[in-house]
Amino acid sequence: MITDADLRILSVNHAFSQITGYAEDEVIGCTPEFLGAGVHDKHFFRRILGELEGSGRWQGDVWNRRKSGEVCPEWLSLSAVEGADSAVENYIWVFADVSDIKRTRTKLEYIAHHDPLTDLPNRLLFNTRLKHALDRAQRGVNQLAVLLLDLDRFKNINDSFGHPVGDLLLSMAAGRMQSCLRREDTMARIGGDEFAVLLEGIDDGKAAARVADKLIQALAPSFRLKGVETFITASIGIAVYPLDGQTSTKLMRNADAALFVAKGEGRNTFRYYRREMTADARERLTMEAALRRAIDNDEFEVWYQPQVNLNNGRFIGAEALVRWRDPARGLVPPNRFIPLAEETGLIIPLGERVLRMACAQAESWRAMGIYPGRISVNVAGPQIERGDIAATVQQVLAETLLPPPYLELEITEGFIMRSVEAALQTLERLKELGIWISIDDFGTGYSSLSYLKRLPVDQLKIDQGFVRGIPQDADAAAITTAVIALAQSMGYMVIAEGVESDEQRRFLLDEGCRYGQGFLYSKPLDSAAFEEWLNRYAKHYAR
């Protein structure tokens, strides 16, 4: 497009007509002002004229209106043409329709700030909105809250039904939860099964608790996923501005600390942040780092607690128990590091190391002519869920040369019931190796009898929580009696842990439990002390 010095249009080309919809005879003599879409103000045009007067050229984005009324983004390059006397005679306007570029840029901008699966804001957009919300909150009197939400045991869904079903569950769960929120609230997906919620303009922390409860209740009904009915729950941590933090980093960190406590206290619940949680979280990070170092530096030991015939005291085997001898902390109790190892996945290398150490030690005793009995090793759920436990056991037995009948694996009832079909397949592969399998802590879960009779196991282990109460505690006695009767009816052996008194021993024998372990016979012993115990035992029964 060419205009004179007074900006009246002298001529246009064919491309002008294609972009604007106007024919040449419709625009000759007009000023380009008629194309304006009303987006730019007078100051915008004054800046353009100022640059033209100074440098003779200008370029940039403009918005014009087509003949159809449609507003169109364009890239304009404007140049002044001077005559012989250096006075401006014409202006040359070169512009291009950049609608497609703008649409692509807008789409890319959206993709960069949203989760493609749930269409929720992602972590980047959530953090931006949180910072802006904090700016507004600092100028006003209202509070805001950050809720971090984690779907409980979501990995079991992926492992059991596959990632397509898991993705569908994530999308449906997000839809349910988002329906609980106000239009001004922000919900984002910030990780695999992690969500964040920003609540602005709340009066106090109780408002955040009400929302957290709504989110939990929204997930309570079952989900129907491609013909599969399943359930999911959520744990939520809450941090409130300004009490729990005045920066986005602190609020997110403290909400995460509260989430960790909610998961540790049973899941399917929410917890407010408390100041002591920060110290706990810091200690947890320190412990995790120390645990990683301990695995690398072989700071773990295997101790053994004898298992005996309750009728005559004869030795039948031992449970292998991991102990951590930290150079600074000394002997660290298992309840301080086993849950953390399971949560972080470190239980997989740690569990394999314990299995290998126990099998190697048992074979060493056999080579020395010392009968070690059957060595029982605990296997945590994550070792089965995230690893190939059957292949690991097969490899360890081959490396250590321990005959399979000398090895027993203890798997908790709770893990088996979380994913029965997957557990059945794993247990069958393990049984094919020729080892023994025991269900640990039996009676603490919710086993279905129809599933229980399908399990390829050899033994049920009565949880020490029940044994501790017998025979005085009527409920503990009833449960123990029922477990023993159930095991006998299904052809399983049964062993009790935590036997500490002769009264407990007699009760168990009278009810039909023949085997046990506990302080009545021996506390857990390191390998050297256990070897001495075995030698004393052999001499005692040789008499």
C-alpha cells in the first residue's frame, strides 16, 4: 500500500485486497485509519509518527479490521520516501497477515502452561498464579491457602490395569475435584498423581479444610474405567498464608510437609502444616541421604531370630532382620529407616542386599556343618511392585549356591490384598523356584477367603500384636484362635511371632500352633552371636 505525505492511499496491490477484503477502488483516497480495529489508542499512533519523523521507518504488530468485520493481527513495516528536497513524498506500507502465527503462538503458550491429559494448569502456571495471588494478598486483608494433593497408591492402578486406565482415572479424578472449586480457584496437575490447589480470598484456614474435605469426598464413589470398577483416595497437605509462609516457595514446601504427614497417618485425609513438620521434613531428607550413603558403603547387617518348635524347643529356622550400623548414629532402629526406604524405592537395592547376605551366610553355615534351618527373609511391597523379585531370588540362589528349600520369603498380607491378581502371579513364579512362602502379619489385613485358598503359600504368620495380648485379651485370643483354625483347615503351617512368656507358648500349643519365635527363646542376634547360639543348641540336643 502506498500513501502520500498526508497518508491518503494512492495504490494497493492484490495481496492487500486478499488480506483486507477491500478492492482498490474502495480505498483510494482514504486514510489507513479506516482499517483500525479500535485496539490501539492515539498514543500508539503518535509513537509511530514520532519514529517515522526520526528514522524514516517503523515496524511492529498492529491489529486491523477486515471488511467482514473480523479483527486481524498483522506485521507492518512502514517506510517514508523522501523527494529531492528531503521532504516526505510518500509512505510505503508493507504488511502481512500473521493470524496463523498468532494462533500457533497462542496454542504453544497454552501447551506450555497446561497439562495435556487433564487440561489443568501445570506447575509453571500454578507457580505464576500463586506469586500473583501473594502480591494481591499482601495488599489486602484476606488469606490464601495452598493445598497439595496426592492420589494414594495410584501406582497400583497403573501396575494392575495399565497406563491407559491410569490416565483415564487421572482425568476423571481431576474433573470430579475441579467441580468442587470456585471459578476463581486454581487447580493444577504438578506431577504424575500430584495436584495443587490455590484458594484465594479465604477468611481462615477452616475454609481450606472444608475444600479439602470436599475433594476427598468427591473421590469416594467408585470409578468405572473401561469395564473395570476401582476406587482411589487422596491425601492432602494444607499451608495457609501468612501464618505458614509468605513466599510461594515456603508455602509449597510446608504444604508438602503436611502432605507427607497425612500419608503417614493413614492416607485418605488432610493435615494442616505445623512448624515442627519442617524439622521432621529436614530430618527425613537428612535420613534419606544417609540411607543412600549407607547402601553404597555396606553399613547394613543381617541379624537372626531363631524360630522353634513350641512343644520341645527344637530349632527349625530363623528370621533374617536388617540392622543399620551408622557411623554417627550407631545402631538405627528398623522403624526409623524401613518406611523411608519403602517410600523412596531404596528398599529395592536394600532388600536385594539383605536377601543376598542372608542366603550367603546360610550357605556358609551349611558348608561349616552347621544346620541353619530355613532362613526367612522379609520382602516389602515395592520390591514386588517395582522390581522382578522372582528373577532376583533365582539369581541370588544361583550365586550363593543355597538350595531353594532353605529359603523362605515373608510377604505381608496387606500387600497381597492390595493387588491380588498381580500378587498371585508373582507368588506362583516364586513357588516354581522351590522356596517357601509365608504370609507375614496375618490377621492385620482383610483377606478374602476365596483369594486366600488360591494363594500358593506354605505358612501363615500370626502378627505379634495379637500374640502380645494372649491369653488375657479376649479379642486377641479369639483372633489368634481363628487364624490357627483357618490355617489348619487350609493345610497351611502356622507360626507365631512375639512369643515372650510360657503362658503364651502354652496357649498357642493348646490351640494348635506348633511353631513360634520371640524373646522367650532369643532376641535377634548378629551373625556371630547367632552362630554361637546354633552351636549351643546343637550341643544341647546332642545330649
